[in-house]
Amino acid sequence: MNHVRVAVIGAGFSGLGTAIKLVQSGRDDFIVLERGPDLGGTWRVNTYPGCACDVPSQVYSFSFELNPDWSHTYARQPEIQAYLLRVAEKYDLRGRVVFNADVTDAQWTGSVWEIETTAGSWTADVLVAGTGGLSEPSFPDIPGLSSFQGTTFHSAEWDHSWTAAGERVGVIGTGSSAVQFVPHVQREAASLTLFQRTASWVLPRIDKEISDGHKSAYRRVPGLQRLVRALVYTRTEIPLIGFRYDRRILKLGEKMGRKLLEEQVSDPVLREKLRPHFDLGCKRVLLSNHYYPALAADNADVVTDRIVQVVSTGVVTEDAAGMRTTHELDALILGTGFTVQDPPIAHKISVDGATLAEHWKRSGMSALHGVAVSGFPNLFFLMGPNTALGHNSVLLMIEAQIDHVVKALDLLDRQGLTAIEPRADVQEAYDARIQRELQPTVWNSGGCNSWYLDEHGRNTVLWPTFTFTYMRQLRDFQASEYVLS
């Protein structure tokens, strides 16, 4: 087996950011293992029509590598992918990545990680999982799904050989992906049937084209773009006050959402179907100017009856009276999100024969600072438990985590140590505090069921307060929180 000091899993924002910081810290002995054929992570994989970021583009870049060329307030998928490719080229990262290297097993031997991939085997002193939470599509557990004879695919595995033209298309899911691709599909399809379990809050998407003059000014005066980024960051933090501290602030957003619904949907029956019945923010807030008009179009239908099964020709639903209807379809698109609560990588990482998934099944998914797990030495997560956001750019969190990992490596090197892992008592106290802070938030008690919550109702996904609090928390590495050997 080849040996490296650090093995990084994933070549998206997390993995590429880690590679850059490792080089800048004077470390050259590392590899990046990427299961796909190219760089980009979720922005390489998700290519459905309309795919775009739902946080402002000015905060959706590395802080050390601002992009003066974003085309719009909200960046589109192709330009985010292009940005990552440019960053990789600038920092000469492509040669450090092993492509088509899907990690199948990673075991801690007591001194190193033994890593098996579809492209070979390695050992590493330190393992960094930069796989993110939106990497593995979640498929609904619906009887007969595999029996459907038409075209079917998940939105994260979009079939670009397929066209909606003339097709009777069904869509399952009403989240962040569906709100973007549904208008594109509806415009082409003979008919579109949206199967909705829960209506979501949809707010106007204030998306403006960034002028060539602004781009030119950003290129000539980088400090100007940093100022704009700081202003956008501050504005994007403000909703947290409503989500966490004072829900009266959310009423303004709810008023905007109701106004948009009333303006864009004239049919009172459809409007009532699309009206959310929980507090704004309990589920991820959706931004779109085109979703409601698509659903209000003559060729669209919103079905809120329970899905009973999928048959070869379509989807069978059942209403409150027990009446069943078969919706005949030519294509079925699954916009059903990702396996956030059961990250696949956790099933492949093990210590003493027990996987991290099994460990989390017993104790609940948690990690100290969302980065490291007691009992799993020399393992670091990027975008681990309770580090996703309901209000701002996750890249802020990722950069703080990368710096934390580098500081851990510095400590090991400086003191000639071989292993580091969180103290169990410190991690337990940290997780208990995070869960207490989440209790009053709209994400925990806003009146909905969301992918933020696990089967026991614990929020294992979101950070409970301001991003600057998290960044400050990770700024000073506290060796006393860890077991060192």
C-alpha cells in the first residue's frame, strides 16, 4: 500500500479547500480521493435544469479566492463548477486528486487508516472526510417504485438524454431541487403532476444580473468586492434572529410568502394546497419567482393525496375517503433530497470492527465542533453533524473547519504525537449544549417534520446560532478538548 500523511475524501469545496490549506501550511504528503471522474462535488453532480445556489453568490466562494465574475446575485450551477475548476487550476490541485476512487472501506489499525478504494489501496496517518451532506441521493420507500416502465431518475442523477417534450411527467418532492427544475419541466411537458406531501414556504427570488461595470470594478479593486461581501454576509445573518431569537421577525417573511402565493395563484383550491401551515424556516425556505406560475399553468396539477404505490404505468394515490386514483405517467422524477441523516461514508469508516454508522446509531450523530468524533482517532469531518446552516453560506463553516484540522496537524507535528481524538466527556457536553440551543429555534419547534431532524426528533444537521460564533469557537484550538498520544 502507498502511504500518505493525510488522505482527503471528496473533491468538492471541502476537499479542494483542504488541499489548498495543506499546501499553504507546508504539507505536500497528501492525496484527495474522488469517486467521480472530475472535480466539483455536488456542483459537478447536480446538473438538473435551473440548478443554482440559494445563498447569494458574493458569499459563495472561498474568502481567499473571491470571484469577481459571478453573473447574477445567485450563481448558477455551471459557473460554480467553473469557479471550482479555475481554483483547482490556479493552485495546481488536479495532479493531487485520484479520480474514480470511491472509498469502500477505511479501518483504523491503531496507528494508521487503511483505505480501500475502487482505484487502489492507501494508508494514511490522518483521514479527512469532505463528503458533505448532499452527496448521496435519497430514494423514497414507495412500494413498486422499481416496477415503473417509463423514464425515472433522481434529480441529482439527471438524465440529459431525456426530454420532457410531449411527456406526462410526475414529480415527487417539493424541496430546494424541485422548486428549481419544476418550472423548466412544466414548460416542455404535455402535463406535469406534482405529488406534494407538505407545502413549503416560497419567497420571491431577488435575483439580479451583475453588470460588466461591477465585475470590472471588482477585478480592479478587490477591496470593493470584500466590502460588498461583508455587507451581503451581514444581511444574510439577519434572518437567524427570527429563526432563533424572535419569531415575530419571521412574520415579515411570511407576509411576503403569502403575498407571492396570492399574486401568482388565482385558483383558491390550488392556493390552499400550496399554503404552508408551519412557521417560516421550519423547513428550508425556497426562493423562486417561477414555481407557483408553473403549478398554476393549465398543464400542471398538484396532488396532495397519499401515494400508495407506483405501478408500471404511473403513481397510485389514495384520498382521505379511501378512494384510489392512478395517475398515468411517461416519466417520474424524484426530487427527494439526500441521505443527510445517514451519511454513506459513516458505513465505510470503522474502528475495532465497528463502523461510525453503528456508533452513531447507538449514541446519536454528533461530533465535537462537528469535526471530530470520540473513539475515532485521526478522523476529521468537514460539514459534519450540526454544522449546516439554515440562513447563510456553508463555505464560512467549511473554512473554519479546515483551519481547525490544520491546527490539529500542527499540534501533532509540533509535539511529535501520533494520534488525536476528542475527549468523550467534552464531546458529550458540547452536543448537549448544541441540542439545548436548538430547542427554541424554528427548526426544532416550528410545527413541521424536516430532514433536519432524525428519527428521535434530534436536530443533527444545523448550527444553532450565528456563523461568526462558530468561527470564533474554532479560531483558538483547545488541545485540552482532545486525547493526545
